[in-house]
Amino acid sequence: MISRMIGYLEGEVYALRQGHCIILTGGVGYKVFCTKDTLARAKTGARMSVWTHLAVRETILDLYGFKSEEELRFFDLLLTISGIGPKSALAILDIATIETLRSAISGGNASYLTKVSGIGRKTAEKIVLELKDKVGTAELENARMLSGDQEALEAMRALGYSQVEARDALRKVPQNIERGSDRLREALRIVGGK
């Protein structure tokens, strides 16, 4: 299967661009589309390794890179949904951590997924319906944290922070902080520390 031809890539970050990076390995520069989180950790001239998915279309071969095999597996799972292509799947991975996304899906929270540009309510509901059993029922325990994130996100938006700023801060809040008010306090501390 050609989409599994390149499963892992390691090399030097030759260039960082909006939405992708160029990883130089063996004299070849591979253009790799990555999540914002993965790109934020990358540094030009430093070594980088990613698990990859090669998306094959009629005239284009696009390479998508992930910091962990778990993230790659979740990306592959999203691609099983009709109407979800690689760019949409990557955008979904950009909105939250894998744990938070699993919690949203396990808890039937389709509205959380509609935050992604291009994902409407019907598609979000389809994702929840088709993946609910595949992401594991253990994630229901984390559903409380998801509602805490929603509360904190809304509060940060009301305070004037953008959706991206608020989500980035909430991603950095430790998982053991569950209550919305506590997550908000910690996220504000993180943003204030920049």
C-alpha cells in the first residue's frame, strides 16, 4: 500500500513554514504537514523525527507528520470517516489533545468538534457516531475535564483572548486539574507568564 510507504521520518529541520516544515534526510527535503503543536516544538537546524502518513491523490502526494504513533493512529481513525480528508483530520488534531478529543467523542460532544473550520454539525455528529465505540469507554472518565475546558475557554474568550490563544493555554494545563475554574486560573497564569 503506497500510503504506508514512508512510515517514519527523521532528519534536520531545514525550514519551518505555516502549516508545514521541510525535513532534510539523506539529501532530500520532505515537505511534512504537521499540527501547530508539532511545529511549535520544531527548530530550524535541529533534528526532528515524526511518524508519517502519505496521502495519495491523483496528482499529489502529501506527507503528514505526527509527534507520536498514537497521534498518527487517531489521524488514521479520523480518515475512516467519509467526508474527512487529511487537512480536516489535521485541523481536528489542532483543536485539542488526543485525550480531550477522545473525551469529546466518547461523551457524545459533537459541538466541541464544530470549532474546526469546515466541520459542520452533521459531520461532527457523524464523527461522534462512527468513532464513539472505537476510542474507548475509559475516556468517559475524562469527560468532566472536557466540560471544564469548555467553561475555561468561554471565560477566556469573554476576557478578550482569541480561540487559538485560549486553546493553546488550556493544552498546557496539567491533566490532573479538572474543575473549570481551576483550569481557567492555571491557563491565565500560563498566558500571563509569556
